[in-house]
Amino acid sequence: MRVGDIEFEIECQEEQLQATVDRILTTLTEKLKQAPLITERTAAPPRAETCKGIIQKLWEEGWFATPKTLSEVHNEMAKRGFHYDRTAVAHALIDLVKDGILTRDGKPRRYQYAQKRPPP
């Protein structure tokens, strides 16, 4: 018999099987209530966030108060644990420019992005 990661081998007469299984499950349930189960994984669960959403959070924090390059945005996202392709970051920045949240100044391949309006 297997319960989670614990495996039991039961040897008994056929008429004793149900009572034996019930006793094992009752004992196991009581022990789990007394001692919390230790999990192997202690890391935080994965976050599912869009590239655009992360950049919007940077804007909400006021990070775009001073103009930033694509490289600076990409590096800041990586520092925070979000590793998106540079082209995905560039596309998200363009979307935010179109949405009127950010503004873009400069020449191609040297654009700088800044807040068009302050965050709420």
C-alpha cells in the first residue's frame, strides 16, 4: 500500500485486511496533523507574468522617471529574475509607447524610453 511517498507492506489474514488498513490510515492521519509535512521544494512558485506587465510595474515604481535604453530595461528585468529575449522587451516597450505610457526619443538602435505620464 502506498500513501504519498510512504509505502507499507501488509501481511495479515484476509479478514483482518480492512481493519489493518483502517488503523494504518488513522495513525498516518494523526501523525500528519501533529507534524507538518516537510517539502523538498522551498523555492517560491514560478511567476507567470508578461514582459509588458513587468515593464508596466517598473513604470508604476517610477523607474522610468529618467530615460532608459533598451539595454538598461533588459538588464533591470534580468536583475529581478525575468529573462526575456531582447526583442520581446523591445516589442513590449513599443506597445507601451503606443499605449501612451512611455515616450521614445532618439535614433534607431539608440532609443531612450521615459514615462510619458507619471504613474497613478
